[in-house]
Amino acid sequence: MEIEEALIDERSLSKLKWRCRRGLLENDLFIERFFTRHESSLTVNQAAGLTALMDLADNDLLDLLLRRREPEGEINTSDVRQVLGMLRT
């Protein structure tokens, strides 16, 4: 039997949305679309992946979103790759 991942709670979701506000409009557009599509089903692990992406500088994040580069080093985790895929579609 597969254990379902825990969904992020409302308070954590609200904090995450605030944390995701960016300086580049292009990044904001990707993030806004992401929340429109996935907000109601976002898991704790996905939120952790998104938080790791939000630690990047705006231009580095945009490079990942536009597939100019792929995650490397500390951010090359399964959670980050999953969320990045969700952001890119």
C-alpha cells in the first residue's frame, strides 16, 4: 500500500506564496501559473522543492525555468526537479 504524501497546510501555503514573490515579472508569471494549477494539491515535499528554488537569484531561477540550464549541486534533488517540471509545463 502506497502512503500518500501530506498536503501543505493553509498557513504554510500562505507563507510559501509570500516567499515566492519575485523581482522579475517573467518569474512571477511562471509562479502564478504554478499556483493556479497546483495550489490545492501541493505536498510538503513539493513545497520544500519550491522553497529551494526560491533561494536562487532571479536570473538563475529564470534560466532554470526557460531550460537554459538544469539544477546542479545542492538544488539537484528529486523534489526540486519535480517542482521545476511542474513550473515549466
